[in-house]
Amino acid sequence: MELFKNALAAAAFSPEKMKKVNLFDTERMFCDVYGLKAGQEQTAHAHAGSDKVYFVLDGIGRFRIGDEERDAGTGEAVLAPAGAPHAVRNNGPGQLTLLVFMAPKPS
Amino acid sequence: MELFKNALAAAAFSPEKMKKVNLFDTERMFCDVYGLKAGQEQTAHAHAGSDKVYFVLDGIGRFRIGDEERDAGTGEAVLAPAGAPHAVRNNGPGQLTLLVFMAPKPS
């Protein structure tokens, strides 16, 4: 596996839905880049035993973690703790690019 | 724990050595921000069962992962797989700010 990756350059976008690109993948964790065009979202879901961290590489996302809902923009990090329902939506008008870490890797 | 954090704003720097600030800490992983002034470094070390991902928030770092050594700048992500000796140095002249994920959390 290539150990050095440019996260923003790896981002991809699809007109149909949020696009995931994997940067790193091990037995213990993964690190992805998500690209969301305006109006796209990752709907609410939860991972029983895994924590997820979002880092906003570019743009503004509307995050919902459990009962908390707020915007986070470039440079902000958001924790979705194990078991907490979480969702993110790009209300536009620009694109949204996220760096995403999850551990342990869901089976 | 606060679920939303501004990573760059959380960074701190010390004249003595690299400064670590924790953003998120769970049973499974942690997410820190490292601040390195010019000339500071994290010397080579390894974690037998944990993967680390560095993301360069600002600046340029000289990374060594196993036998590979190269610079990574703002927007680049670097994987230090479990067991691989890894080190990072800020050769200056600017500051270096890193977002760091490690999973699972070393005991």
C-alpha cells in the first residue's frame, strides 16, 4: 500500500450520490475521502463497535451526531462515537470533501 | 466529550518540544493535533498493534516510515502501519501542524 497520499487530490464526486475513495485500509482501521456534491448526503446510520472521525477538508457539512445537529466547515473535526446515529449532508452551494477515519474496521 | 472541534485552532506549540493536544479519546482510538516548531521532531518509534495516520494540516514535515523517507505538505496523509518505525521532523522554517489518528489506542 502506498503510504503517502494527497487527500484533496484523491477526492472524487459523482452526480448520483456521495462518492467514497479509500486512502488507507488495514486490519484495524480505514481512512477514506468522501466527496459530496450540493444536495448529497450520507443518511443516518450507526456502527455498534466502531468510532468514526470526520475531518472537513473543504466546504461546509451539516452533521447530525445523536441528538446534536450543526454545521462544520473546513478545518473542523467531528466525532461520531460508537453506537451514535450519525449523518452528514451538503446543503451547498459548493462541494464538500471529508477525510474519514473509522476504527475498528466494521466487519 | 465535545464532538465538534476546530483542529487548527486547537494546535499548540512549545519552545521545548513537539506539543500534543488531544481532540478525541475513546476506548478504541485517539485523535490528536501535534504542533512542531522548526527543528522539532518526534523521534522514531513503533507501535506493535496500532496503526497511525498523520494528516498535514499546515506546513511541511519530513516523514520516515520504515525505510521510506520523504516530505509531505499541507493536505497530504501518511500511514504508519502497525510495527513500522516512524518519525517526523519539521525542518522549518515554518511551523508544522499535524492531525494524528491512532487505532487501536496503545495500552
